[in-house]
Amino acid sequence: MNYIKFMALTILASISIFGFTSSKEIEINIIPKPVSVKIDQGQFLIDQKTRIFYNFESNHTQNITSALNNHLKKFYSFEPLKGSFSKEAKKGSIFLKLDSALEMPKEGYRIEISNRGVTIEASAPNGLFYGVQTLIQMMPPDAKKLNKIKLQMAQIVDYPRFDWRGLHLDVCRHFMPKEFVLKYIDYMSMHKLNTFHFHLTEDQGWRIEIKKYPLLTEVGSKRDETLIGSGRSSNQYDGIPHSGFYTQEDIKEIVEYAAKRYVNVVPEIEMPGHALAALASYPHLGCTSGPYKVATRWGVFDDVMCAGKESTFEFIEDVLEEVLALFPSQYIHIGGDECPKKRWIECPLCQERIKQEGLKDEHELQSYFIQRAERFLNSKGRKLIGWDEILEGGLAPNAAVMSWRGVEGGIAAAKQSHYVVMTPGSHCYFDHYQADPKTQPLAIGGFTPLEKIYSYEPVPETLTQEEARFIMGAQGNVWTEYMKTTSHVEFMVYPRAAALSEVVWSAKGERDYNEFLKRLREQVKRYDVYGINYSKAAIDK
């Protein structure tokens, strides 16, 4: 079957069968919503005698079977189901079939549940993994005391709309322990989100060990105290030192853990702004002699890395060299946002750099800075991605853009044939209020309720079909100025990340907020069992 025919049949199937079940039938509440579901009559029972068979042997086998077995053991008290190799499905079993010749979009999968058993097939291991995630969502959320699990017989065809389905976490404003980061990744994979944007350096803290520059963690990972209340109006501080960083062994563990769940970890090392923690550690990186201090309040600060010193670029390349050894990600995020030009205007070395390089102004100096970083990354076989300010002064030749100040930056980049991740503050910032501020914990501001996130369309209408192909996907951002605890992070992220997962996975024409809420009310039963501290603001309406 060729790809066009497959797509046509799938669309026809989704129109004719998904969501058209009678009230007497068991409904399948899966988030994100699959491309097509056909519900059949009857149920298949999983019990302790059920076997798992698979037609491939690799490290992926363990990743995928463990995802299922770990869930069964933790939430249903099953002993691990025995697994073994088989070229064909066995009656009454769960069969994982990997077929590279299968006419299926990447990351897609098919599930058939019948009286013969469960078959999940895909053309790639990550597709099988997502099929298992769907199978898990078809199980009762709280069957701890049951010795059998009933699965509705059904046929499912599913694949994602976008390649980049991201969730970000700022661990600099408030450090989050490694154990929480691992749990964060688990929740991502449950929702078929595949890109973890790990924000590791900031004015308020440097959170990754760099062996060549030990002061980055000895000094830069610590701040004296933290602002209490709103960054716009408060001058009160808690007087409590705040610190924390990930060793390189921690990072390796996080990256490996994510890879087993088919989540790519994209590190962010901020430059040339948002760098006070680095400047406090190594003052020679700045335009002035300092002294510098790790920031204790929020906002944008004038002190940034000096673009006139070669030693700055030596530092950046040294840091990136160690980062690249830890993160296999194709893209490396270099920040590039909110870089005031005041120090550069006053700095003789920066002004001399502008003159020597024939640059027009400080905006072009920032472009020069980013292009230096990009040339280094490209020389190592990697690609640069940065916030949309990297457009100012001219975009680096091969850079991708993360559009956060609205959609205009993303549109401009796509029209220049650069790849884009859409993450506008209007729809994708999970640090905003999600309900009446009077009923919510203090937040940075804004108002981004669940329904608004669910309504988001990542591809702007102004793009042509050719330009639209440069939109890689979308991402939710989680800035933690006002989130001191892991439970607060969960409260701000869920269920909003569930809404975003459907935006980036499910077909554009399939979204219906009320129908999504119906499925979400079943999904949060699972959140309850998992212990996720989710917001009930939209669910209790």
C-alpha cells in the first residue's frame, strides 16, 4: 500500500468511526486523541498467564516491554509478564511487531485488540513504545485489586502531526532534584511528548557540572537568598541560600532514562545574556571588572558576556564541548534572548569588535556572537536553536528559531527557510495563571487557561504550504520563578501539558474542547493514581 493510499484510508476511517459510538458502548479515553479508532464488540483479558511476544531482539525490546511490565507491576500488582521472541502472534498474547517495511508515518503505530490477543505494530521502535502508552491508557486507571485487566476490543491507527512535541523545564530559578526530572520525563512520554528542553543556566543559577570550569558550580550554582513576592513590586527576600546542580553522572542518567522513553533531551546554555551566574564564577567573561553576583531576584540584567574578548568564545566552546559529550541531541539551545546592549555600547573591546568585523551596531554584534556559537556547533555535527531574538541583526545560516514573543518571529524564520518551534507566550507559557488569580498561587502574570492552550494552532495561516513545512512543532514552557516545589510545578503543568499534547499529536480537524474535557476527566483518574498534583480549575467547571 503506498503512503498516499494509506493516508486516505486512515482519514476515511477516522471520519467514519472515531467518536461515533453509542452511549451503551465502552468509550476509549486516550490523550492525545488517536487518528482513528474502531471499537469492536467484546473484551480481551490480561492476566498473570498472558505472555508478551516480539519479533525483534535489541535494546529497544527491553525499553518497550519494560514500559508495559513496569506499569502492570506498579499499578496492578502483576508480576512481570514473561516475554520471548516469535515471528508470529500467539493466541491470547500481546505481540509487539516491528516491521520497517510497514507503510506508516514515523512514530506511528497500529493496535488490534481481539479475542486472539493484542497486536501492536510499527515501523520503528518509538512507534511501538507509543502503542504501549496507548494500551496502558486503555486499562482501568485503578485496578490494584484486580487479577485480570479488561481491554476493549478495538482497532487503532495513530501517528503524530508534528516531529517536535516539547516540554521545557527551568531548573535555574528554582532547582529541581534529579528524581523529579525523571518523573517529569515519565509524564511526558505518557502523553507522547518527545522533546525535553532542559534549561540549565541562568542569572539565578548554573545547574550543570563543567569539569574545566569548576567555579560554575562551586560559585554559580549558589545564591544568597531569593525574592519573596512579585518581581515587579517586592523588595523582600527570604534570607535562605538556594543551591543545586547536576553532576555529569546525573546528566548521563537523565539522558539515558529519557532515551529509553524515546524522549530527546535538548540542553540550553544561555548566552550572551542571562549569564550572571557564569559572570559571578568567572568575572573576566564580562565587559567590566565586576564584581558580579548570582541574581537573587527575577528580571533582565545589564551585565552580559563580553562579545569583544576572545576568551569569552574560548569559554563558550569549552563549555559546549563538555555539553556535547553529555547530550546526543541534534539541536543545542543557546538561549540568545533578552540581551541588553548597554554594556556592549560602553565596552571598548565590544566597540572594537564591531569596527573590526564591519558590523552596523550592537544587534549585529549579537548576531556575530550567535554565529560564532553556531559555527562551532556545526563543526561538531550539531545544530543551533535559540529564542527568536537571534533573528535580530541577521539569523545565523543554519539556526532554528524558538518563537516565544508571539508568532511573528516564527513566521519570519519560516519565510527564510529556517526551522521553527512555536512556543508563543500567549498560548504555551505554563507559568501563567490558569484560573482567577484570586484562587491561584502567585504566578508571573498572564492568563493561559486549558481551553486557550487546546485552541492553539502551531502553523500560522500566513505561511504558504512550502513555508509551513518548516514548523517542526510546538512546546510548553515552564519558568520557575514562582515555583519553589515540585508539586507546584506539577500543578502548573498538568493538565495543560495534556492539552498541548493533543495540539502537537492529533489531527488538526479533530479537536473539540468539550469532547477533550470528557476524556480528560477519565485521564485525571490516572493522575490521581500516579500522584500528580494537577490543577482542577478547568475540570471542576
